[in-house]
Amino acid sequence: MNQLRKKRHERGLTLQDVATAVGVAPSNLSRVERAQQSPSPTVAVRLYHFYDQEVPLELILNVDASAAQDRAA
């Protein structure tokens, strides 16, 4: 289970609850949670703050941190 979904379940929230709070459709949030879609940078930041910065932004953006470091080098 990915960290976004895990945090949502830990807090007893539904997809609809989180989607409404961050301003996206529940179907889009579901795809983000399943790593089938990356959120826009704006939505990623909203999710990051919604979950009190407990989920790394790289994971929310579905970015492989090691690949990102390789590209930066």
C-alpha cells in the first residue's frame, strides 16, 4: 500500500474526504495513490501539507528519488 493511501486509512478518511480537501476528483486521487498518475505540482503541495508533511513530496509526485538524483548529476 502506498504511503498516501496508508496515511488516509490511518486517519480514517475516504477518498472523497481527501479529494474535497485538496480540490481534486476522487478518481484522480485514486490514480495518484496507485501511482498511475502524477498530481500537478499544486495538488502535490496541497497533499503534502494536508498530510502534515509526513509523506515526502517526491513520493507524492511519484518521482523515483534516486533517478531524480541521477538526472541532476
